[in-house]
Amino acid sequence: MDYSKITLDELKKGYRYDKERDRYICNYCAQNFEVGQIYSISNNFYTAEHAVSKHIEITHGSNLSQLISADTKYNTLTQNQKDLMLLFASGISDKEMASRLGVTEATIRRHRFTFREKAKQAKYYLAIYEQSLGFKEVSENAIMPIHNHASYVDDRYLITEPERQRILENFFLSFNPLVLKTFSPKEKNKVVILTKIAEQFEKGKTYSEKEINQILKPIFDDYMTLRRYLIMYGFMERAKDGSRYWLTD
């Protein structure tokens, strides 16, 4: 899931609304629920928005559990903090929580206070950001989004939209079909090239090595290098035995 492209409200719900196609989409598996359709789930019938919410509850456990366990650079909670958040959400008393964790009730209250203060800080920062940058960022200064599982988050990702366009034009012979002229040794160029190539794969789909090679070969003769860098830069993952590949986002 690309967290940079969804709103806070969509994060909290676990799904988003696609206005163009008039449907709701699960953030975690991209399953679609078309408005106007009635969906049968666990012997009950639901409209699209209620269906996607029920789907998340049944299929993914809960939206909170998905957010807390998400493997993304944006999730900076420690395991202890994650456990505490789930306990707070459960509604049990401070006394019971303290007993389960082997700490005092005062410790539990201190953690709750700390979380609340961090939430206030985040809200205050968001208000400042949205007024200074969020709604005023002009296209020529916009920085290319960083994919969630980027292996190296540093200056190589400080790429503006005009830079991205120049790199694409310089290194690709064709975009339809996608044909790469040469694979650049420069890190910024690699990021742009690999991001474009990663678009050729479907989210949520698992590929064999043969299928990966069939997609990459027409793009560039040295398809093994592309395959290696897609994994190295965190665009794709593979099973330990190399039998399965999939997009990380």
C-alpha cells in the first residue's frame, strides 16, 4: 500500500473510495466493492461501503491490527508500543493491563499520557505542514514518492518531477512497449528506472522466476540485473528458494 497517496481518513477506515469507478477498495488486498451492488458476507447482505468494512474485519482481522503490524518505514512503533496499543483498544482496565504486562498501573497511565502527547504533536505538525507545504507544493518542486519498502532511504530519492521525466526520456527507448536503452550506474537514475519497471507487475500477484524473466526480457537484455536490483531496492521480494516473486507494495 502506498501510504503517500491515501488520506488520514482512508488510513483510519482501511479502505478508500474510487470516484472514477464508483467503488470502494480495500487498502490491504485491493478487493473492489462496486456501489449499487449488494454483497453477501457470512450469510448477511451489505451495500458496498458496509461490505468493504466487513471484509476488512473478517479477512484482515481489523484495520487497527493491520496498521499496527504493517511492514513500512512509516510504522515506527516498537513491539512494546504495538502491544500496548492493542491492549488499549481492547478496553480492558488499567489494572488488568498492568497484571498482564507485569508492570504497575502508574506505568500504564504514563504510557497512555505519552501516546496522547505524541498524538497532539503529530496533529500540530500536520496543521503546520498542510498550510506551508501540503497544499502549496508546486509541481516543479514536488519530490517523487518513496515506495514503502525502499532499502536505502537517502538523497538518491530526492528527485523532482522534471528530473524524473528527464531520466525516463534519457534511458528508455520506448514506453509502450517498455524498452530500456541502458541501465545507469547512478543511484537516482536507478530509482527512477526501477520504479518504472516495477509498474509492469501486478500488485497482489505472485510470479515464478520464469514469469519474471518473461516480463523483464523484452525490457532489457540483461534482465537478471533488473531482477536483482528490483529485489535489492525493495520493489520486490522473493521466497528463499527463489520460486516465488511479488511486489512489496
